[in-house]
Amino acid sequence: MLRIGLTGGMGAGKSTVARLLVERGAVLVDSDVIAREVVAPGTEGLAALVEAFGTGILAADGSLDRPALAAKAFADDESRKTLNSITHPLVGRRSAELIAAAPADSIVVQDVPLLVENGLGAFMNLVVVVAAEVETRVRRLEEFRGVSRAEALARIGAQATDEQRRAAADVLLDNNGAAEALEPRVRALWDERLVPFERNLRTRTRPARGEVRLVAADPGWAAAAQRLIARLAVACGESARRIDHIGSTAVPGLPAKDIIDIQITVADLGIADALREPLEQAGFVRIVEYDHDDPKPGTDPAQWGKRIHVATDPGRRANVHVRVDGWPNQRFALAFRDWLRAEPGAREEYLAVKQKAEAAAAGLTGEAAIQTYLDIKTPWFDEAYPRVGEWARLSS
């Protein structure tokens, strides 16, 4: 199933987005609701809280007195850690039960207020952040929740910053306007990205490839790559020796196809093959017809083998190259990236080749476009390979 992490600061409108997604057919797992459920009267959670903080946190009817708990639990860092050590595992366990009970073709939306703060984005297929300016959020908290301005600002200040949320967001929904302005954007997100993403993930299908087109360098590529790397690290575990952002999108300022290239370095191709299932479950389908790079002159062709996976998310194209540590293709991918970063002349030369390849592939789509593009680039790579090696040797 497709797991969507939904988050946003207090007053941003996260609950509104959750409701709209449920109306479209999503299965909602609400962390706030679960957090109340696991400390209801008679639960092990409430018993653990009483043991840790005393009976003074109980109301007259035996239920949890939340303001009384807050006064004790947030008095210092140690008490906060104690609270989290009790509630977080219980919320996690209950969330896992609800997710496991959802149908296999579900789009599960996990509403997690502290998703960014707790670094949970790597465990989701996609993170949706609902954003609004601080003043907008304060006004909503005052108007709809009866929270004072001072308290609203204090709560907002205790959460992740807007910059941190933007860095974590695969999708950023601007909700500074009226509620009715949000609905078309949520509908488009559902129809154009989430539904096809779920289908691709379930059927292990790569998104359709269109024409080859270079775009201006996007400052967001680096953050997008880091989100992908975090998810790949979860999928690979200790099997990955390192995971790197490579290719043109890893070179600041260089126009490129809007495709993130990631390299996973492993000990051998057997491990690469063993990673097929976890990577596909994480949303990166194996493309079996591509199992090697073009060998460069003077090298052992057997050491240019690899495995390649492609992101099933139609909204973020990405190629994942799984290569063997120390093999020439693995070393070249890193050295070539660093060469382009360091040498302006190399960037200009490579861009000219890419533009020529783009022009040759104009009007073509799919495999024909890619092959035509590569037919122009490959001879240049053969010529550049020894230059990159010499640069890497002198730079080490």
C-alpha cells in the first residue's frame, strides 16, 4: 500500500487536508486520535503514566487530566523524554495495527503532527506538508480553537520551522487562503499523483517516459535527493555501504533532465540482487533489461555491471543505480560529479553535449528518445573518462 505522511504546523490546515483525502478514498491513521486512545482509562498507557508522574495527573473520573500531565511532563527535558518513551511506542504499535488492517490497494494517510521533528519522513512513500504563514495560523488558532496569541506563538515556536518542513516536503500545499481554494489542489494531488503512484507501486510499474527535455537547474533537487536517500537507506539497511546523489542534478547550476540519479554502493552484485525486493517494496522498481553501464576503454567489461531501479512516483522521476564498491563505474559516477562541480569548463563542455543530444532526440518519446540521447553522449563519456580519472588522481 501507499503510505503518505501528512503534517503541518498548528493552524496550517492539516485536518482539512486529511478530511479532503478521506473523502477521496484515503484510509486515515490519525496520530492525535491514537495518542488519546492509548491512554484511555484501563489502558497500559495510562497505568504507565500514573506510575511515572503520580495520581495527580488523573481527573476525578479516573481519566487523564491532560493539563495536569502537561504541567509535569513538560517541566523539564527529562520528564518530556519519560512521557515520549511511554506514549510513542504505544502510538507506533497501534498505528502499525491500523495500517496492517487496511486493504492492500489502500492509500494510507498518516496524520503525524511531529513527523518532521521525529524524522519519520524516511518511513513514508511521500510526505505532504500543509503550509501557512505564521500570522494566518495564529489567527486561525485564536478564532477556531480559542487559543491566545501568546500561547499560539509559543506552541508554533516549539515546533519545526517552516524551512525544516519545506525540506521534508515532497508536496507542499499552500493553505494561506480560504478553505475552498484548497480543495482543487488536494483533488489534483489525489488524481494525478497519489492514485497512479499507488497503482505503480502495487503493480511494480515504472511511470511512462516522455520526451527528453533539459530544464534549468532547480535548487530543490538537492533536498529531493536527500529525501530519496533517506528512504533508500531504510530499505537497504546495512547492505548499502554508501548512498550518494550523482549525475547532473547533483551539480549546482547545471541544466539537466528533471530526474534525480542516486547511487547505492554495495559489496557485490549478489547483494544488489538481494535488494530487489526491499527496493521494490519501497517504490523503486527494478528494470531488468539494464544490468550494466557502457565499459570504458582500458577497463574490464565485467566490472561495469550494475542493477538499476526506477521510482514509481509519477511526480518525482528518479533512477537508482546499484553498483559495486571499487568497480570503475561506481568510482566514475562519483568522480564525474565532483569534476563537474569543481571545473566550470567541464560543466560548459558537458552542457553543450547534453544540448546537442536533446536536439537530436527532439520529437521522440520513450525508449527511442533515451537511446538517441545516449548515442550522442556515450562517445563523449568515453573521451572524458581518462580526463576525469586524471583529475581525481591529482585531487586526491
